[in-house]
Amino acid sequence: MDHISSSSYDVYFEHQAQLELKKLTSHNYYSSYFVLVDENTKQYCLEQFEALTSTSFSYICIEISSGEEYKNIDSCKQVWHILTENNADRKSLLINLGGGVLTDLGGFCAATYKRGIDFVNIPTTLLSMVDAAVGGKTGIDFQGLKNHIGVFCNARMTLVMSSFLETLDQRQINNGMAEMIKHGLIYDEPHFYEVIKDLNAFRKLIARSVYVKHRVVTEDPKEGGLRKILNFGHTLGHAIETYMMEERNKETLFHGEAIGIGMILEAYLSFKLNKLLERDLKLITKSILPLYDKVIFKAEDIKEILKLSLHDKKNKKGKVMFVLLEGIGKASYDIEVEKDFILEAFDYYQKV
Amino acid sequence: MDHISSSSYDVYFEHQAQLELKKLTSHNYYSSYFVLVDENTKQYCLEQFEALTSTSFSYICIEISSGEEYKNIDSCKQVWHILTENNADRKSLLINLGGGVLTDLGGFCAATYKRGIDFVNIPTTLLSMVDAAVGGKTGIDFQGLKNHIGVFCNARMTLVMSSFLETLDQRQINNGMAEMIKHGLIYDEPHFYEVIKDLNAFRKLIARSVYVKHRVVTEDPKEGGLRKILNFGHTLGHAIETYMMEERNKETLFHGEAIGIGMILEAYLSFKLNKLLERDLKLITKSILPLYDKVIFKAEDIKEILKLSLHDKKNKKGKVMFVLLEGIGKASYDIEVEKDFILEAFDYYQKV
């Protein structure tokens, strides 16, 4: 697969993506070009990016600080400021070169600058390739709540080039594996088995993983129903991620690390409350656990995590709603779960 | 006319609007209700609003400061904060009760909160009834630039009830008249003549004026072409408004007052560069001039205003683009104007 296309966006892979980038930067369709990077992608990716662009390409570089803690309105103000100072108009293009934090934030800035300018995402981490690359979610964190402020707006184009992954270490690769595993679990059983069969063979599975997400969001762009299944592992995972980030004496987790824990917890709930077989719960647990360090949660940690999960965007009328598996490759959504089962799930994770 | 309907929004007028408000607040379709007011609408409109709602209606009031200078990201943070603290979820509704500043800002907050919750606009000024009520533009000012940050997002419903106008003074009514006159000038010749015939009869012309805007934005929701004609008087008008607001020793103008001047200037340009007859230029000038205090612009004022107009969202590649009249009721757009003609237009306005 070298190309996924819908009426509102295109995703190109590898060689095809390189050709598109060359084309995009050699035509003067846009009145001006801006490239958003963070400290990391400026250091590790910008040179490679430039080598792939047309020789005639000129742009203004916007740099923000790296990390989830800068995915906030102040960074947006910084981006809007530089666009404004350089007279970006409605025919300007913003190219987001970075991980999910950067593409989410850059997408939001572009979607709201003069009520919307085009943007192109070039994800540079495995996580952002398989997760943030499609789906039209843009946003920033607010008051400790992830992606609390944002809009649905598709990138004009997403270019997935796995050569950017060469600068990543194993922890960052595993960070992205969580979403690939999730795509298999909720929608594509063979994909799940392929991913866990050989964890080093992930490159050739990226396009398939993006395609799963593409299928789901195309069926339900605004999260009226089916799209919610992408939230598997995220109801508790997001809350865990937020909690660990906010607590001073806790180690901050990567998104995939928190989602990995969330998937084990929610697989347990799926076994208890939905139709997931115990055998499959064990397989899921065994596949995810070795990828990430075990985290110890005390009773007071869990209490705070539950409180945070109440803020999940998918909730209705103050009740926490879950996506649970019916089996590997099949999920159901909008399932209410009692607090006691959640405590039991944490207990399972802790002891396994 | 008691109702304008499109696939994405509804506008109800007068008695019909009252019925819809009662219905909206008596059903429990939404998980929670928030009403956004500013100091003024809290004092002058909230009681009347409450009297029109269902007796079972309960809501959380969000108050922001009145005035264009608070149409900024800090006020948004305040609104998002209160929504968050009160656990507003995706099924919550925000009702914006106020003028254009408030409906623009409230619309933007709703459109971006958890990637979008429903909002209803209840305009309380003539300006917001005929201008901000339809069209899906939301936004805030940024770095002194009007509506620089925002998104296109339609209110679920707009309720126009002219009883709210009873608390307005003549200056505020005249503020709204500018947009009604504009609607006639760009699209609806008979409407223009009706509006200027008896300036006290505006109430019965509100729905017609909204309908003009509705027709234009329905044909071109994202401002690809035709919609630009709504910008007549605004290229220079916006810049004048911004300049007068930012200069400490200048009196701040109402939006309609700045647009009134902008329309005279741009009618002059239409006479010089498009097909507008001198007779019609004189009629337009004579109709608008008595509504607003004359403003004296010095050479350095004009220089700054021209610089600001370069930031207009409708510009392309650094050139200032104008909407000019071909006659009363007909406009053309994307017309480049040399600086000298603009100086001449200011000269005309000054001496007339």
C-alpha cells in the first residue's frame, strides 16, 4: 500500500510520500511555507526533511519546545504569533514535522489561524505515524486534560516515511507499538497476530495499521459511534498518562506506555463484562507487558486516576463509558463499568 | 419571515424564536446547560431571557467582561475553565446571550471545547442580529487583529428577538444599521432603499437583512468566492476599527461606525475603479454620513490604517484586495487597489 485516499485527505507512504513532498515544495501553489518543528525534530529530522524537498524550496521555521507539557495554548500563541509576523495568509501552508504532540498542536494552530489554513503532517515517530497521521483530530491540553481543546480538521496530506524512525530508540518504538496492537485488537485480528509475531518487523505493517484507523474514521468521522472503538485502552490509559505527568514524584509515561497499561486493564474488564475469552486476555497481557516497565499504583493513585477518567471526552452525563473487546479484532462501545470492577482490573494488572 | 433553515443551522425570529427557546430549555436533550453573558447582558438581558425559558430550566451562568478588548484568548480560557470545572461534556449546550463579540467568542469556545459542543446564539444587539447571527464565523482577536483566530462553525440555532433591542440607545442601533445598509448595497437593491427610507422602521427589516446574509453564505460557506462581498466596507473599516481601538488618544469606534466610514471610502473606490455611478456614490454617502460622527484622519493615521489593512484575512500574496460595488445591489470582489486611490478616498471622506 503506498497511498490511502478519501474525499478530504490523502496519506502517502515511503517512496510515494517522498515524491509528493518534492512536488509540494517545488510548486508555488502556496503563497508561503512554514515548517513547525520542536527541539528534537529540529536536531534529528530537519536535515533529512530538507534533503527531500525541492531545491527551490524556501520556508520559515517555527520552533516550539518538545514534550507534552508544551502542548498548550501558550505554544499555540507562539505559532500564531510567528505566522502573523510573517504575514501568513489564507494561502499559506504549515508543514508539521514531528510526533503526535506537534502534529496535534500544529493542526490546531493551522485550523484556527484566520479560520483555517492548509497543513501537511509529516509524522516522525512510530506513534504519530500510526495514530495521529489520519483522523482529523487536532488539539492541545488544557488544565491537565489531554486534547481538551481542539477541532476536527484533516491535514491536507499526511506523508509517512519510516526513514525518520532511524533516530528513535527502542522505548520510543515501543511507544508506537501500543497503537498498532490496539488497531489489531479492535478491528483486525490478523494484524494483531502479525504485529506480535515479530516485534522487529513493524515497518512493513505501518501502512496496514494506518489503514485500520482510516477505515474506522471514514465510517464515523465525528465520533458519533464506531469511531469510539479507537478509544480502547484510552479511558483509563489517558487518565493514567495525565496523572503520571501531573504528579511531581511520578515518572512521566509515554502515551503508548500508558495506553499499554490501559489496554491490559480494559482487556480485563472485557473478560469480566464482555465476551473476551480468558485465553485471549492472557495472550493480550503477555504481548503487551514485556514492552513497558511495570508501574506500581497505590490506592490513592487509583482514586485520582478514576477521578480524571470522569473527564474523558467520550463520557455522557457524568458516567465513565468504556470500549470493551468482544474478542480479538472486535470491540463494542458505550459500556458503563462499575467502580469495583475497575479496582479489580488494577489488581489484576498489579499481580500479573 | 419567521424562520430561515439550512442543512446545518436554523434561524428563528420573534414569536417563533420564543417558542423554540421554550422548547430548547424544557427538554432534557442536553446533559447540561451553560449561558454565556457579559456584564451588560447580565444586567440588561438575563432577566428577560429567563422569563422566556421553561420554568424547569436550570443552567450555569458564565460571565465575561464586556467589550472588544476582552475578545481574546484569556476570555476563552475563562470560559473553557468554567465548562471544565462544571464537567461540561459533549452533550452540553452553550447558549450565547449577547452582541457579536460574545457570540463570536462563545461560538469559538464551544467549537473547540472537547473538539466541539453545540451552541445557540441569542443576539441582543441589532448588529449581532443582522450580522453575527448567521454565517458560522466564530473567533477572537489576536495581536490587535480582529477575528484573527477562529473557526467556521454554525450555531445549532440562532434566535432573533427584537425585544432585546429595547435597552439599546440610538448609537447602538446605528451601529447595526451599517450592516443592514451593506446587505442592501451588495445584494439587494430594494432592501437598501427600504432601510434608508425610514431609519426607525428597521425592526421589520431585520429578517430580510439576515436572509440576504444567509443567501450569500449558503452559496459560499467557506469564502471561496461570493461570500467575500460581505466584506464590502470592511477592508478599510476593519483597519480603522483596529487602529482607533489601539491608539490611546483616539476614541474607540463601534464596529458599525468604522464600517460606515469604510463603506463611504470603498463606495468612492467603486466610483473611481468599478462601475458605480456618481449619483449612487452621493446617495450612499448621504445615507451613511448622518448616522455616525465624522472622524478626522491625519496622514500618519492613514499610513497606519493602510499597514493594518495588509493583514486582512481576504488578502492574497501581500496585496490588499477590495470588494467594490458595480451599482447599488451588486458587488464584485478580489479587486486590487493602488495606494494612491485609497489616499484619494480618504480625502473624499474628509471633505464631503
